[in-house]
Amino acid sequence: MPRVIVNSTPLIILSNINHLNLLKKLYSEIYIPEAVFNEVTEKADSACQQIKSNTDWIHVCKITDESQKRMYQAKLHAGEVEVMILAQEKPEADLVILDDNAAKKTAKFLGLKVTGSLGIILKAKKTGIIKEVTPLMNQLISNGFYITKEIYDLVKSEAGE
């Protein structure tokens, strides 16, 4: 099973729909940089509680080269910056999970394999962990996660729904 580095948005939105466990079921190791942990746990909400109570399988990592942060800060948030750096420091990670388009483009430019929250949900369907993607996408939308009609239809089509 692959190892992944996850940014805050996927953690938050999967927590908000009570499906954070999809990460545990799909990947052998889940890493998050300290900046992501701090961002997710700064509010005493559901995502905060779920992340704090799952540190046995979500590994919080400190990046070792703080000087690299300057390269990315113009376009990216602190968590996204640390995801990129951690991905370079942990070449054993197979994938980074990001939802921000600028962050995805940067990760791809760096040669990293990237997916987003909808990719996680689609993979969960394809591996039989969930039966349908549509209810989860509808829950995401109800929780304020924006999905274009084109992407919504594409994910449904990929899932055979």
C-alpha cells in the first residue's frame, strides 16, 4: 500500500463528512507536516478532535530544511509549502494529497504524484471501501466544498454512477 503526505483541506473535509478513515484504509502510512497539523488543530472543531485522536496512524513530521520555505511562499500557504518540502525529504512517499490548484501544479512541476480529496473518494469506490461516490460528494458540497458540475459529473462517470 502506498504512503502519502496530506495537506489540511483533505483532512478537514474528510473529517467533516466522517470519512477520515478512508485514508487509513487506502494507505499504509499517512504523513502530515507540522504546519498542517497546527492548521487543522488550531480550532476546537470536529476535524481537530479527529486528527488529534488519530496520531497513532497519522504521523506528524517536522521538515528538516526550513530554508526551502522561501522558494514556495509566494504562491502557497504554510501547510502546502511544508507538504512540498516533506515530499522531497521523504522520497518513500508515493503521493501527495492536495486540493488547491496552485499547490497541485507546483507538486506536479516538482515531479510529485498528486491527487485530491475527490481522488481519494474515487479510489475508495474502486477498491470497494465505499459503494457510491455521489453521497459523499453531496456531503462535501453541503459542507461548503466547491465542486464544479463538470468535475462532479466526471467523478460520477469514473465511478460508474
